[in-house]
Amino acid sequence: MPAKGKHRRPKSQLLTRSIAVAGTGGAALALPLMGATGAHAATSTSAPEKAVQSVPATEKTVTQKAATAKTEGVKTYSVKAGDWLAKIAEDQDVSGGWKKIYQDNREAIGGDPSLIHPGLKLSLGKKATTGTSTDTGASTTKSSGSSSTSSSSSSSKDTSAKQSSDTTSTSSGYTLPVTGGTIGTGYRVAGSMWSSGYHTGVDFVVPTGTTVKAVAAGTVVSAAYDGAYGNEVVIRHADGEYSQYAHMSQLSVSAGQTVTEGQQIGLSGATGNVTGPHLHFEIRTTPYYGSDVDPVAYLRSHGVTVG
């Protein structure tokens, strides 16, 4: 009996040891499964990162394709009698309007966008711009810097303009209609774009918003929108002649009002039949179209230096 009892105890110990081993083995078997689960999680995390990194390359390809498509839309247009840049831009559906046409063809057109002639070849839709997001950021930074410089330059120009304004008037009581403007299209320049066959005044090339002044004291005969002339003012002067100011963006006087030499009558612009901002100025013997005389000669005869 004691012998049997001793024999049973070892079996019990062996069983206990087996359970412990099994428990340890179970834990050991569980560890690889946990490691495998971790490995799968690592793989799932790295996949989106790779996808995200490929996005900029895709966007760049799309941008390049779009830029190529724009460049391929270039065509040549031959100017016809009766054409002007704004009309061409509208008829040909040019993105950017007449300004885009003039910018792309400035060398061919010259310094005055209103003076184009039949047969002139114009490129429509060229100079497409390209660039990545990095280039855009650089351009924005450059633009911001330029804005600051432009603001400083603008302030300097405004100061210079005010100083020049004091020197344009003469003791004879006459002055230039704008300060700092250069003459684009001169008087009597021939062209089919004008109903008379020639230019009935002179164009002072100035940006929109430039102050327009009465060249001499007088009475406002009309101040209103007048078809191809856009916003227009006509003034009768003491010598019986009339001065006309056209294409203005804003009028500051009204019919019947008395004005003095150098008084602001409006702001320059690009209203009516124009290809760009400027002041069309005429001297007439009557208030009406067709009675024009040389405006430059008229101003010079009153002691005003032009050009």
C-alpha cells in the first residue's frame, strides 16, 4: 500500500508539470499570433503614406496637361476694316479681352492700341503660363514684394503729378487736360476705324482714374454718355471755341455749370468705343462732331507746351 501511494504521487506531479508546460506552451504559441497581428497593422499604416506621397506627382501631371492644352489654342487673326481690339476680343472669344491681345501683340501694334490697320496679323491666345504649386508660392511672394514697391512708386508719382499740375497752367489761363500723359494717336491720323476716315482729336495715354481738367474757363454745354465717345464733357470757352473730353470713367460736372481753368471735370477711363484707357481730346468750332480743329496747335497758341 505505501508503495502504491508513492507511485501515485509522482503521477500527480507529472500531471501538474504537464499542465504547466502546456500553459507555457500556450503562451508561447500565443506570442507569434500577437506578433503577426502587429506586423499586419504596420503594413496597413505604411500603405496610406505611400499613396499620399504619390498625389503631388499626379497633380503636377494634370497641371502640365492643362498648360499644354492652353498653349495649343494659339491662332492667327488678320485685322479687317472696321476692326478694333475690343471687337476682335469679343468676336473671337479671347480670354482676357483686348488687353490680352495688346499685351501679346504689342510689338506688332506699337505704342497706341487704338491704331490698328487692315491686314495686321495678330496672335490670339498665346503665351500660356505654366507652373507648379511651388512656383505659385514664389510668384505670390514676389507679387507681395512688388505690391509694396508699387505702392511706394504710386505715392511718388502722385506727389510728382501734383507738383507737375502746378506747372502746366500758364498765365494765359490755359492748361493741359491731363498731367503726365503722352500723346498716343495724333490729330488727323487716317484710319478706317473712324467714321470720318481720320482721328478728329488727340489721345492722351493715361491710366483709368487720372484727373481730367478743363483746359480753360468756360461753361459746360453737355456732360453725359454719348455713344462711341462714352462719358463725355463739352465746354464752351470765352473765345467761342469748344473743348471735348471723351471716354471718361466718371463725370464731375453737369450741363450749365461754370468751370475754371484747371478745374476737375471727371476721371479718365475706357468707356465707349475704345481699345484701352485714354483721354480723347478735341477742340471744335461748334459743340458737334465734324467741326474739329488741331487741338495741339490750339493749346500751343495759348502758351501750353504739349508733348
